[in-house]
Amino acid sequence: MPFHRTQSPAVAAGDTDDVVGLLTEQIEQRFEMSMGDLAAAVAAAPQANPAATEIVHWHQLLTESQAELARTEDQLLAALATQHGEVDQPTVALAYRVDEAVTIRDGRAMTLRFLLDPDEALRARFAARRTDTDTTAVRRGPAVPTSPAVPAAPAPATVRGAAR
């Protein structure tokens, strides 16, 4: 069972409209086979290519989270259609579920993107860190003391009437 690696275009961070489709295309290009064929090959011999096995696993998680997102969005839209005036608490809870589903889907997409091209993902991460930090500020030490304060030596006790 051959697994081939080819160059694939990177998924832009803002392309979330069809993130599953874009990542599926990248997987198919990388392994030069359809997603269904790759999943079957991994199921038949999971140890043959650990990277392919992990990618197929995360792709499945991504498609599940995308389906859950679509379900919760549909439920929210249906609930909002019945609202007149203020939104009730169950509808607000649905909105939070949609937000949670988006976060889960995006996290899984990021993981899959990293698995497809870890070098590119790391370069982007470190480039972002370089632009986020102020290179003109020089840090001279820790912001908070890292060693416990040493108590001052106790003052010598004096006794009344003692000769000095």
C-alpha cells in the first residue's frame, strides 16, 4: 500500500467556510488517493504509515465536529425563528453550544493542518510570536521576584538594667 507525499497548498487561517473540504483536498493531494481509499488503506494496515493513520483519525474527528456544528446551528436558527422580542435562556444556551462547536471544529482543523505540514505551521507560529513581541524592549530580569525574601536579622534584645 503506497503512501505518497506531495506538496499541498496551505489552508489560510480565515478559510472556515469549507474547512473540511479544503483539508480533505490537501489530504488527497498528499497521499494521491481519495479520502475513502485512504481510510480503507489505513483500516487495512494502520501500522504501515502512522502519519496517515493519525491524519485519517483527525479527519474523522473534524467531520464529526463539522456535522455537530451544522446541527447546533440549525437548532439555533429554528429557535431564533420562534423568538419575538427578547431571546429566552434556552436559545442563549443554544448560541453558546454553537460557539463551543465552532471552537472544537477549529481546534481539530488546526491539528489536522499541523499534521499535514508541521514545518509550515511552526513557521507561522514563530513568525506571529516575533511580530507580537516588542523587539525594542529589553527584559533585564524577572517581572516578579523569584527567590523568597530573606528576613532581616532580628535586632538584639535589650534587657532593662543590663550593663552595656
